[in-house]
Amino acid sequence: MSNNDASNTVKQPTNFIHQVIEQDQQQGLEKVVTRFPPEPNGYLHIGHAKSICLNFGTAEKYNGECNLRFDDTNPGKEEQEYVDAIMDDVRWLGFSWAGEVRYASDYFDTFYAWAQHLIKAGKAYVCDLSPEQASEYRGWATEPGKNSPFRERSAEENLDLLERMKNGEFDEGSRVLRAKIDMASPNMNLRDPILYRIRKQNHHQTGDKWCIYPSYDFAHGQEDAIEGVTHSICTLEFADHRPLYEWFIENLPVPSTPRQYEFGRLNINYTVTSKRKLKQLVDEGHVSGWDDPRMPTIQGMRRRGYSPQAVRNFCDSLAVAKTDGTVDMAQFEFFIREDLNDNAARAMCVMNPLKLIITNFPEGEVEMLSAPVHPQKEMGSRELPFTRELYIDRADFSEDSTLSRKKFRLLVPGDYMRLRSAYVIKADEVVKDAAGEIIEVHASLLPGTVGENPEGGIKPRGVMHWVSATEGKQAKVRIYDRLFNVESPDKGEGDFLNNINPDSFREIDNCWVEPGLINAAPETAFQFEREGYFVADRYQHTPETPVFNKTIGLRDTWKK
Ligand code: ATP
Ligand code: MG
């Protein structure tokens, strides 16, 4: 794929579907109608986001409409929980579907009538072969199949048997309805494919009304036709199903003629985008849930602090082509950082606190300092209480005053440092406990240095972040990193679970944040000075127990 270079974002990536639509418009197409058709058997992931952006984005671009339709033909694996999460995801990405949400199950009566229509036309039959026999009769890609002995049943018999299948008279697996097409077709999908199966399962939309359910193939194109979809966009694995899709459209009294187009699915390295594997991660407790911030699910990315705009920018940067490709995680992360750099409020959080006592600042006094919320953008200012006792990060102090100033922007005894948006200070001495560990640093501030350079040519070694130890608030910070530490976690030998990054999650309880942060609305993004980008947790952040999730570091630390 040609989109490994983040700098090509300004170029319009190629999109063959848009080319097709523009040709269709020249031929007189009036309105573009697309649909996003998830099966509610899991949560949506970044690959689905690409499909959402493509379907909804295409409708937007050409002033058309995009439907949200649940492809709920397989009740055993489907759940209302997934339906709800998927609607939430589409809305979060900023899209709205045309009219009401639709369900394949809305059309089950029509599909049934259409099955009867095929039977009457001599194009479908009830087959009693067992699944094992049926697969034997099907043949191989290189070897034609054999006709089922039930293929020549009369229309009357077939209609009767189908009715009785519907009424629950037969056991699961004992009979199916099949199209009568061609058992010798080189395309296996045309070897008398299954239209209906018996499944004595309760359905999340239709309850116990049905005990036969249509196959994906017998449903999808007809759904498109009923809804007036013009461009039915799906992933490449359906290319071989297209002749069947077209066969149904030709042989059924459908109200319109949609066309199917296949594009390459999105894969990203360092993660997995198989619903089955994502479900396994959840079910086996390797992550905290579908919305664990390490998951590539839309709910996970949201909880991690990715903005919908960043996800869309990334998806829109990808070519829509007829080949599958793997995109580098770093390319995705580029869009996350770019967006956060522009939009995240700046704040200070000390994650490994070391007490800094400003010996020439009066005890009990609070001086309110002001700092910009964003260094470039007009996002207002925030108040920072400055007090005698502060916290700085342990990693920002060294006892070794011989360290080179150029290389080490650390506070060292006898030297100067600027506290961000506050005074220039000089470290004077350290206080240690009995074990020899530093427990306090004593320093003095240079008066008049807030926003001003010190007099006498004094140059601080650098700028460091700080939080008032008496006015600041304690917070919990969860540090996340990539869930897998190899590029292709699900390729190669062994279980993909062996490739889980053991350092992908860690929680730090004793962090200190600016007091204003506890009132941040959940899902507000911050850049914690020097530490990276963080987000107030969507579910657990409250003023009483502030919780921030690390979204991403300031720089790519995975670069080889
Ligand atoms: P499965 O069918 O195995 O349950 P799926 O990932 O195909 O999984 P669907 O709910 O059928 O899930 O997907 C809804 C839509 O999203 C389909 O049109 C599908 O082609 C598209 N889609 C799924 N995965 C990707 C991906 N990785 N990249 C782009 N589009 C995808
Ligand atoms: Mg699918």
C-alpha cells in the first residue's frame, strides 16, 4: 500500500468507488444510496470505522443517503448489547443514518415470500441431505459437485416442506432450502447455495416468530434492493459471492437493482481485527472488556482518548482499493497525535511525586498564577495555585550537579530551573530519610520571575512541571501501550495470545494534578506537560476519584 507515509495526508487518496459513482452520475444516476451493514455479533473495530467512513462519507460527498442496517440473520451469536454499542459508535464518529435504523429481520416476511417465488419458478428446493452428505455432494474447487437427490422435488412438495420447516416441524440440520443453480459451476457459491436453515433460536428483534433463518447470501442483496441501495460496498472476501448476489437480483421481483463493489479491508499491525479474536480477549479476561483502552474497538479507542475526528482523518487518508493492505500503527498514531496536539488542553500532572519546598515562600499562602490552556490556540487560561510545598517528578531531579546542562534538563543542587508558568527556582539542598532516599528538595525562588527572565544573566537549565502539594489533587493514572508487542500478532506459530505486550497496562495511584482537572468532563483530552496525552476516563472519572487514561506519548517510542 502506498499510504505508509503520513505526510501524504494532504493528497486525496485514490478511491475507485468514487470514480464508479461519478461515471454512474454521468449515466444519469440521481441519488447515491449506501448502507453500513454490521452483524450485531460483536463490537465494531478500526476496520469497521473505515467501512463507516467510506459508506457514510460517500453518501455525504454525493448528497445521498446512507442506511444503518443490522444484518441480523444469525440470531445465535447476536445480542442487543452489540446493537446498542454499534449505534453509539456510528453517532460518535459523527454520522447519522437515513431514517430509522433498519434490520434484515424487518424483511423476513418478504424473504419468505421470495423463497416461495423461487420454488414456484423451479429455482429452489428443499434438500434433506445431512450437512456431511451435502458437503460431499458439493465437490471441490477443481471437481464439479453432484446434484442432490432431492433436486427434482415438485413445487407443491417444496412449498409444503418449506411451510413445515417454518412451522417448526423438523429438527435443526435435517433440511435446508437451496437455490437450484449449477452444481458444476467453477464458483462454489453457485453450487445450489443454502437459502434457509432451521434454527430454533430466539431472535433479539423477532423473538420466537421464526425458526428458519435466511443465509447471508439470500438476505444481503435483497435488503439492498428493498432499501434502494445503489452501491453496496463490502470487503474483498465477498467478490466470489457477487455472481450469486446478482443471481438473486435477476431472479426475484426486487424493487431496484443494487450493485456490489468490493474494497480491501483495513489491517493494522500490532493489533488484531478479527471479531472472534477480540471476543476471545474479552471472554478470557486478557483485557477489561470490549472498551478496554487497548482494544482496537471503536469503544476502546474512544475510552483511550482518540477523538472521532482523528479516527476519521486516518480513515479518510487511506486509499480505497481492490487489494488488502496492512497499515502501520505509527501512521494511525500520527493522526492521533496531530489532532491532540491541536486540540488537547495543556495541564500538569506529577506521576512520581517528590516534594519541593520553596523555603522563601510563606507557609499557608496561595498565589494564583495564570497559564494558557493551549500554547498556540485561543483556548483561554487556567489558574494554577502556587504554594510553599510543591510536587515535582522524581525523574526531574538529580543530585549530581556535574551533569551537563545541555544534555540533562534536570534540577540539580546549586542550579536554576523554571517551573512551568511560574517562578525560576534554585535547588539548595536535599533531605533524605534513614534509608538514604531523597524525600524533599529545598529550593528558593527568584522573585519577579513569573513570565520574566531572571536578572543578572541567570539562565535556567530548563522548564519543569509541578503541582501544588497542598492545593493539587490526587489522581489515578492508567498507562496504556500497544496491546501486542509484535507486528503481526496473529501470524506465525503459536497462539496470538502469546504476543500480548506484558507492559501494555499499569496503574499509578499516587499522581498529583492541577486542582482544576478534577472538574474536567469525562472524555476531555489533556496534554500532561512532558508526559504525553491523557483523557479523563469516560466512565470512572469523578471529582472525588479523578481517573485519567494515557492516550499516547508525545513521540513515537516504537520507531525502529
Ligand atoms: P464477521 O462477518 O466475521 O462477523 P466482519 O468484520 O465482516 O465480521 P460485519 O459486521 O459483517 O463484520 O462488518 C460490517 C461491515 O464492515 C461489512 O461491510 C464489512 O465488509 C466491513 N468490514 C469489516 N471488517 C473490515 C475491515 N477490516 N476493513 C474494512 N471494512 C471492514
Ligand atoms: Mg461480515
